[in-house]
Amino acid sequence: MSDKIVTLVFMNADSTPKNTKIICSQNSVYDIMCWYGAYCSYDRYTVACDGHDIPMNQNGEPLKPLETCLYCVGTGMVLLDDGEPGICLACHGDTVVPGK
């Protein structure tokens, strides 16, 4: 897992302020999401990392392992600029090749 710096945004319909931004290392995303899920249990919220939604379970834990790219969300598949499917090679969302 990389120690890349990312921006987490928690968008919570049941809190004030509605949006909370956290700048952290990618290694800490899982722990922060678990803490937030416990602290804000039963709130209606979503989480985005660098502008990409992170699917999560009812406890606020990410559904996909965070060792994988947050852009392809562990599927390995992304959409190219022309809308065609591609394979995420760099796990940073910026290097793709046409799908097989």
C-alpha cells in the first residue's frame, strides 16, 4: 500500500457542517473511515477519496481492499476518455490500456 496523500470528504446529511474534509495518507483511510462509521453510526453519509466515491458497508468500512486503486475501486477496470472500458495498470487512475 502506498503512503500517498489523499483528500477524504465525508458528506453527512445528518450533521453540521454537512461536509468534512480530511487530508491524510492513503494508509490511514481505512482507520479513519472505521472511526467515522462508529462515531456517526445511523447517519446518512457518503465518503469520497480524491473525488471518487468509496463504496462502504453498513459499518462505514470500505467494501474493497484499499491496497487497490480508489479509481477502479478494486475492480481493475476504468473508463477511458472515449468511454471504452480499460484496465487500470498504475492503480492511480491515470494509466490505462484498452480492455481485452
